[in-house]
Amino acid sequence: MKFVSWNVNGLRACMQKGFMESFQTLNADFFCLQETKLQPDQIDLTLPGYRQYWHSAEKKGYSGTAVFSRMEPLSVSYDIGDEAHIGEGRSITLEFPQFYLVTVYTPNAQDGLKRLEYRMAWDKAFRTYLTELDREKPVVICGDLNVAHQEIDLKNPKSNRQNPGFSDQERDSFSQLLSAGFTDAFRFLYPDLTDTYSWWSYRFHARENNAGWRIDYFLVSDRLREHIQAASIHSEIFGSDHCPVSLELNFA
């Protein structure tokens, strides 16, 4: 099974930058989007063979997630089971016989870490949600988690210390999530690989210079780690300030 996750930073804009070509090239069984920035009636997207699930923010042009699946899920749910974190369209969960698939767009701590308190509350609620799912069956989590976990995960760690996405608090929270029973699929396969990123600022020629961050992830329940066949970061694909990331699992 092949999974793809992509923060498209506005799907309508991405559609003008080759989204459909990339979608077809990646040829995934499950294609998850973050930051769609639209309501479902604002786009007419025809994807033969895929079922579409959308979760939009109440605020137009903001946040939003979507999942396109070749398989029909047993159930679909939205948000993370905590009323304090609804309204921004940040998560969709699809249940299948062998696993749950969760796509997420994690809140940004924002400049000056002014939303860090909310971010920490979100992280705790999300961790609780995932561990509850994991008690029932294994979980595949993907999306923009808005954190570079280790210094290896961004180009300039020293100058970015305590910036949003690389604060000690966010990094520690991510460590707590992994310790709760989840594996970072890319790092499982490539524990020491450097200079491989999934997001670049639009400023300062960051992508041209590969001055990026790895903040888009696939995490899996620890008991799925031996099923990981491949985990890739598709930096050759443009259309957003993020590139797609992918995971291949073998359930045979």
C-alpha cells in the first residue's frame, strides 16, 4: 500500500502548479492533503477511482485537510475528539480493517511563540487521541506536524533554536509522541541522512539553496515498523512551499 501526504498551501493555487500531474505520477492508494484552504464547494475535483473526504476550517481560506482513498473505509471521523480543538479542519481519520489512517495539520506556534500554549494543548490532546486509537488497531499518521524534531531535520538549527517549529517545547512534545508507541518512518530507514527536507521558506532563495526543514512526516505504530517498505521525500516535486512525502507498507 502506498500513502502520500502533501501540504499544498492552498489547493486551488497548487492546481495551477501541476497538482494533477504530481497526483498521477505518485499513484498512491491514499493521498492526504493539508492546508487545502477551501470549502468543498469551491473546487470541482474529479479523481476517478478515489473516494474524497474533506474537512474545512470554519474560517474561509484557512487550514483544512482532505483524504483521497482508493479503498472504502469502515468509518470516517473528523477532529481529534476534544471540543477545544474543533473548527480549524485539522484532522481526518479513516478506519480500515488493518489500521487507522490519520492525516493532520498541526497548529503553528507562530512568531514569538505566541500560540505555543495552544500548540502544547493540541499536542497533548492529539497524543491522547492517537494512543486511544492504537489500543484498538495500528495507526498510520501523516501530515505537516510543524516541528523539526532533531538538529539533523533542518539546515540551520543553531540560528533557529526557539523559533516556531524548533522550540525545545515542541521538540520535546514530539519525542513524547514517539515514546507513546510510534515510529518516524523516514528516520527508521534513514537514521543519519542529512540535507533532506520537506519545507522551504519562499524567502531568501531557500529552496534553491536547500535551506529547508523536515516537518512533514509519516509515523506508524511501533508494531508496524517491520512492515515499512519505503519512506520518501519528493523534493523534486514543486507546487507548494512543501513537497510531498510518501510511505509504502506491506501487510502481506
